[in-house]
Amino acid sequence: MGGGRGTRLEPLTKVRCKPAVPLGGKYRLVDIPISNCLHAGYNQIYLLTQFNTESLHRHIRQAYRFDHFSGGFVEVLSAEQTALNDDWYRGTADAVRQNLIHIPLEDEQTVLILSGDQLYRMDLAAFVKHHLNTHADITVAAKAVPASQASAFGIMDVADDWHIRRFVEKPQHEELIRELHLCDHLRAGVNDPSDQPYCLASMGIYAFKAGVLKTCLASNLHDFGKDIIPTALNRFRLYGYLFNGYWADIGTIPSFFEANLMLTDPLPAFDFYNELAPIFSKPRHLAASKLNRCTVEHSIIADGSILTDVRLNRCVIGIRSIIRGGTQLENVYLMGADHYEHPAVNPTTSEKIGMGIGENCYIRNAVIDRNVRIGNNVRLSPEGKPNGFHQGPIYVKDGILVIEKGGVVEEGVVL
């Protein structure tokens, strides 16, 4: 599922959809679910898209190519007007409904439905095996979350055999949340020795028997979490599947910021260095990064970057990043650039400031999108700025400073 507008991630989603947002210096969010599928041996993948799709489509076309004999594909299905329907997708379930005419399904097949904007590594083959062993019609992947966070998720109550007895979308009342606390017997599988109560939250990852999926979609219901799953409880066999690994729903600027900077930790919760299950992406054939007289602590520097006399502390530096002398970055995700500037080209007015970050700058607690130009002697920090602050290409959202894609910050700006 890659069709959401991603408004909570703006301005990162002003010109691209959420699954196309750069992640970890050299990947895109959509690479995560696709890689999970490929490692499980599932290579027939449909990607449903709607808003700001150009960069996502280009990435998929350049990154995922299968030989003629494997039968594999990643096929993009964009929202379209037809003689039967001229509406945009009205929810996750409606997106699948509108595309069933393009997806050949036999009733006994298993269909996986995944989100395009989550960070996790799951053995999807084990998930499907659980689905088949329980003879479930629908299986919902679940993550145990502290009860204090339950109001942000779809919460389920399960029996000892993981049969789902109840499903409540984003419960708000304390009494109801207490009723949905994970019982001690099932809580034994949660990696937390404390006594705090937990609830079982839907991850938005589903396995459907194809015939059941088609039956559920023969309705006017629009969303899986809000509509399809609750109404299916009285009609079909629904089971939960506990996932104990790292999982982040990257739907807001703070969650996106923390998920990226977490990667700089000595032992990050999510590991891009797992050679047995690598995350796939577009091959770029960039040169190795070049560092001259730099001080680097707890940072990641992607391919093709050039840094001169720079101090980094807990930073993720994306592909083709240029950072000039005397600059210091602290808690920064710099996404880099889509291309290099040729030094022989005469710059236009907007390009008098070179791509990347100029000399003697200080930036902290920031996400800097692709192709940004920051002049010399710039100081940027979100401290003291109200949530929703906006000045030119600069935004402050929930304590994080964000510079939009292609933004230009003139020399000497202090914020």
C-alpha cells in the first residue's frame, strides 16, 4: 500500500509520496516491505499508488528488475478513472478493491497486504505459515505496545490460541483500554521485564485467504483497520500473530527523525548490516565518500559524499552530500542530492549558493531534504521556535527543524 498522502510528514511529502521518502542515507521507505517480501520468496508484488507518485515510480523501475524466467515483478498500480469508477482511493481497502480487476486471484491463494511506510524486518514466510497452520481466513500481524500508547492503534483482544475475539480501532477511554490489556499468559512473549500493562496493536500487516478478501471487498467499506477487520470478526476466522522485533510506523516527522538517527547507534534496533537479509534498493555505482580533516562521531556517511573540515555528531549523511569547511552538524539527517553540479556550468541566481552545506555553518536537530543549498555562516536550530513555524523553505515540526527539497538558505541566516 503506497497511496497515502502523508500529510503528517510534510514538507518531506510535498513533492513525493511517503513510500518514496529517502531513508538511512541511501534507501527509500518502500525498499523495506519489498525486501521483506523478496527474502520470504514472494516476488509477485503489486504497489498501489496515488499521490505524488513520479519519484516512487522511477525508483521502482530502476531498482527492481527480474529476469524473464523467475516470474517475479513489482508492478505499480496507480489510481485510475474507469467506466465503473472515477473516484480516488477512499482508503486502504478501497484501493485494493479498485485494483482487483488487475490482480488475478484464486480463492485458496494467500494474499499479503503490507504498508509501504514502516521500518521493520519480518520473516513473512513464518507469518504466512502461522496463517496456514491456524486455518485462518485473516491473520493480523500484531505488536505489543504499552497501554499508554493504545489510543494511537487498532487494538485487539485474543484468546490463548491467538484467535481474535475483539478489535477496537484507536480506543480512547481508559476503562476500555484496561479491558484490552494483554493477559499475563500471552504477555510472557513480550520483551519487557517491567510490570507495565501492554496491549496488542495491529501493525497494518494482513494475510488474507483470497476468496475471503474478495468477499470482504464486495461492500462499500473503505479501510482495513477501521472497517474490514472489525466487521469480519463475526463472519470469518481471524487470528493474531505476535511480532517481537523492531517496528516503527514512520508517519510523523519525530518518528522519521528518530528512526533515522537510531541507525547511528553502536547496536541499532534495526540493522542494515545483516548480510543474510539485506535491504535492496536502486544500484547507483557511486564513488566512495571522501573525508578531509573531519571529526566524525556516531554517524553514517553514504556513497559519493565529499566532506571537508567537518564535525559530525550523530548524523546520517545521504548520497552525494557536499559539506564545506568549518561546518558542524549535530543530530542531523542530510538526505544529500539527486545529482552532482558540474563546476564548469555557470550558476543561475538561485545556484550562487552551491548544492549542499556551505562553510562555517552550525545545524542541529534537523532533517534536510534532497538538493538543498545552504550558504556560508548559517546557524539553524529548532530551539525556541513554536510548532508550525515556517520561514521560506524552513519548517519546525514537533521540535524538529526541516528544510524542504530544493530549498535555498541564504548566507548568514541565523534561526
